[in-house]
Amino acid sequence: MGLEKETQRKSELYEYLTTTHMLCIFILILDMILSKNVFKSIYPAINFRLFVLTNLIGFGVVFLYNTKNQLDRQNPKLHTCIDMAYVTLPLFMAIINFYIFKTSLYYAKTILFLPVLIASSVKGKDTGLTMSTVCAAILVFYKVAGERRPFLQALESELVFISMLYVVGWFTGGLTDIESQHRKQLNANLQDLREEVARREQAEEQLRKLSSALEQSPSIVVIADTGGRIEYVNQKYTQVTGYLPEETIGGNLFAAHECQHPEIHALWSAVNSGREWRGELLSQKKNGEFYWEYALISPFRNSDGVITHLLKVAEDVTARKQMEKEMARLEQLNLIGEMAAGIGHEIRNPMTTVRGFLQLLCGKKEFSKYREYFSLMIDELDRANSIITEYLSMAKNKPVDKKMQSLNQLLSTMAPLIEADAIKNDNYIKMELSDIPDLLLDEKEIRQLVLNLVRNGLEAMPPGQNLIIKTYMEDNEVILSVKDQGHGIEPGVLEKIGTPFFTTKDNGTGLGLAVCYSIAARHNASIKVETSPKGTTFYIKFKVPA
């Protein structure tokens, strides 16, 4: 890479030198044509005192310019002012010389090279050519105004000199631009080198700390100081939590477990006394999702036996706990369903008899004043009957009528009913249905599952929010998601979701989500819940039939 840059640099310099030589030959030929006397001297004697004076002034400007790098580098305005002074002062010197050497124009105009050289060497080719134009204009103006010559004649008489001004400005400025570009590239390379050295030093320090703890670990590994301040996390930590190392380093080791104060207190007591601690911790990811980890936290001692750091090695056991929880929940639901199936018939028969007599009494005139009470009792009997129906729907062996059909079409037919529920709550329904294959579904059960999730979501949201229903493919599974824009579910409540009879509603039975889990199980599907302060999403994952 360095050799290529050097070759490119030589090529650019050669291009400028070759072009400059060609222009010089052209100017010599032009001078021969215009002057018709190649050997005539065009440089008169120079006054010594003026020579010394101008050189002293030039030396002062050069000295000021060369010392600007010692000034405050954070003040670019000051540097710009120095550059402007360095570029414009020679021009003012040249203008003054035209008034001092009125009778010796050739002697005065030679100093016009100074501002061109200075401008092009300081600011580059564009500024050099601009200064050449300014100097040429000064020279032509002097000839027109001072010697009363026509403009074209004045321009023609100084055409060779003006061309030389442009060549000097172009050539010197071009070299300056090339050198400036290479200098910037060199500075950038040096800066990259410094950063790389710093990164390698930091990496080596981390490797020294981690050499006895891990190589390539499939587990979460965190190193913290004795105060709990995190100094290192591995890649697995980032994969599980979503936090980048720079977002984590400097934070507290136990910040993600603030909801478990008793466990953290016991953990802290153990490691401070030099003992290991093992157990399960509930942690929180960057996206707000909670997950369970089985962690081993042990003191990290130096060669003198002094505890200098804490080493945490953990595994994400969320999937295992969810599976255990799901199996326990389904077993509980099945038990309730089987119990309801066993006694449902015995309970429903007397309820039906009571309901029939209540309807009969409602039609009697002599009992008209009790009609309101009879209607209330009938409604309560109907409610009890619906609860028994929900109990029966939780049985694992409940017969279902599954057929290959489109989940999207089923949702579309339910849209008017769902939108009517949303209007009652002053909310909105959004459906985003992607192309998915047909599934083996029981239409009645899927309708009940969707309605339960939709109504729960609508009840969890304030007015004016959106409930989003989506279908899509992911990892060879059909996903049905129902997302609300409520305030999320508390961790303690989230753990009990789907448990029969658990409810946060005043008039709830605690069976709605339990029924959803049972329906999903009968369809060989699973339910996953993600919650955050911005809302909750239920994912029902159906396996695609082979």
C-alpha cells in the first residue's frame, strides 16, 4: 500500500514537471516572436536599500507564518488571519513598488513573482492562479493608466511576463497541493496507528485478565471490580442481552437484577466473604425483555490471594424455565378440564332445570314484580354455564374439528367483530397479513383464541391507541401476533399469565388466557409473550404441516 502511494506521488510530480517544461518552452518561443531580440536584458539593477528592506519584511512575515503552529491549535480563526497576512502582504509590497519605481517598470514588476510564489506555496494552486490574475491586472492597469496605452497593447506587451506569473502560480501551487494531500494522508495514517496501538494495549490488558477465565466460552462471562463496576463482557453477553460492550463497561454488575433485592443481598454477602454464589437471577435485556439466567459468581484473586475482581459465568435458562412452566400449566389446565368434564353434566342438569322454572315464572302475571330478579338469576346461570364451558375447553382430550384452511381468511371474516369491539373502547385495529400457507385449524377454537387476545389487548390500552394483528413466516413457522400499546405487564404478573383463575380484572374469571394456552396446545402451537413499558405482544407459533 505504501509503495503504491509513493509511485502515485512520483507520477503526479512528473506530470507537473513535464507540463511546466512544455509551458516554459512555449513562453520562450512566444518571447522570441514578440520581442524579436532574445538576448536583450530585461532585468535592470536593483537598489540595495530597497532590496534589504523588502527582504527584512519578507523574513518577518515568513517568521510569523512558521511560528503559527506553536500557537493555540484550537483557534482556527487565528491561523486563518496569519495565512491571509502572509498571502496579502507581498501583494501590498508589489503595489507600493509600482509607485516607488515609476521610471523603471521592468525593475518593479519582477517583485510580482513574490506574492504569486507565497500565495501558491501557502494555499495551493487555486490561490496561486488567483494571485497571478491579480498581479497581471495590476501590471496591465499600470500600463494603461500610467503610460496611457490601449488595453490590448498593454496586455500584448506584457503577455510573456503574465504567462510566467501563471506558470509559477500553477506549478508551485500544484506541488503544494500534492504535498498537502500526502501530509494529510500521513497524519491520518499516524492517527490510525495511534488508535490501533491504544486498542491493542486495551485488548492485551483484557486478555491478561481473562486468560484464566475463558477462551471461547458459550456462556455469558462478566468481569467486575470489587465494587461491582463492570470492566469486561464477552460476545455471548452481547448476543443474549443486546448491550454492546461500550454500553455496559462502567455499569453495575447487579443493575439488571434490581427487582430481586433479597437475592442480590445474599449474593453480595457471599462474594464479599470470599465464597462462590450459585443461583437463578431474573435479568433484563436492552429491549426491555426479561430473561432467566443461572449464574455462578465467584471472587477473582490475584497471586497474593487478595480479591481484586468478581467473575460471573451465566447461562440463559429462559427457554428451559418456559418449557417447564408451560408443561406445568398445561398439566394444570388438563386436570381442570378433565374435572370439569366429569362433573359438568351433573352441574348443568340442575342448572338447566332451575333456569327453565325461572323462565316460566317470568311469564306469570302474579310474579311480574319479581321479573327483574328472575332475569338477573337467569343471567347469572348463563354466566355460570359459560364458565363451565370454558373449563371443558381446557381439557387436553377435548374433541376438535381441524381442517386445512387459511388463517388470514379466518381473521378477515372476524375483522368486523374485532373492529366493533375496538370502537367500543375508542381504539383502532390494524391488520398486517402476509402470505402464509394453510394450516390445520379448528375454526371455532381459533376464533375464541383470537377474540380472547384481542379483547385483553383492547382492555389494556388507553383510548386512541392501535391494536396490531400480524401474520408472517419465521423459521418455517406461521406466526400470529397480537400487539397492544398499553403500559406492559409487571414481571410478577407475567410469571402467572395463563394460570387458571389468576386475573387482574375486577370481574374476570382468570380463564381467558388459560383457554388460549389450551387451544394452542391442541393445535401443536406455542405462545410467547414479550412485554415492555410501550406495550405487550402475544406470539402464537404454528408449525407448518409437512
